[in-house]
Amino acid sequence: MTEHRMNVESFNLDHRTVVAPFVRVADTKALPHGDMLTKYDVRFSQPNADRLPMPTVHSLEHLIAEHIRNHSDSVIDVSPMGCQTGFYVLVEGPHSYDDFLDLLQATLVDVTRATEVPAANEVQCGWAASHSLPAAQAAATSFLGARAGWSRVTA
């Protein structure tokens, strides 16, 4: 019996076999004119065992999305996962996995040094009351502390 492949790449990942935190290439696409897109799965929490609280996710989203662009012009999007276990980061152009890890590390160091969550106000955010800079910084610090294992996706 052949297993049916889903259209969404992450639905084909056996979430029981991964060991967070990790960073993996979730997908790559070559566009019609030769441009390349790479989607990274940046997983902070163990699927189905733990999750980031929503104010933590929300603040990390704002912080990463703002600060990562200080280090790279190739970032297209930073999106939180609905399961609250991590983020997808979409980047354009040729670069290596190790270069992305360095970019992520530099960004998360910025997060740990931030004095405020960018755009955490009613003018720029749709749920400005749902933020926690201390929780986002704690999650970033924990993730940074596991840098040596980011490339290990499964046990």
C-alpha cells in the first residue's frame, strides 16, 4: 500500500520522529525565471508535547521578522506555525544552509538584546495586547543554547 502524499510538505513529515529544537529545509522552489526560494522550518518546541504560548509566538514573530531583515535582504516572510511550535522563514536566492543558520543566530541574538517588541501597538498590530518580550527572549535564549543540535531533525 502506497502512502498518499499531501500537498503541504509539513503534512508529510512524521512529527513523532523529530526532536526540537531544529532547523530544516522544508521546501525549495525554482521559479520560472530561475529565482530560487527556500522555506526553512525553525522548530522551537517538540510537536505534540510542547508549544510556545501565543504571546511568545506573537512577539517572536514581530522580533524575528523585523530583526532578520537587518542582516539579509533575501528574507521574504517569517510565518508562525498554527501549532505554536515554530516558524517558517522564506528566503530568496542562493545561499547555504549554514549561512541561514548564521543569519538565524544573529537575528536571535538581536532578539535577546531587544528593549521592545517592534510594532506592538494598536496602530501596527492586530492584537497588540498579546505580546511578551521576556517570554520571547527566554525562548530565543533557549533556542540559541541548542545551536549545536539545530541540524539534527530526528533522534
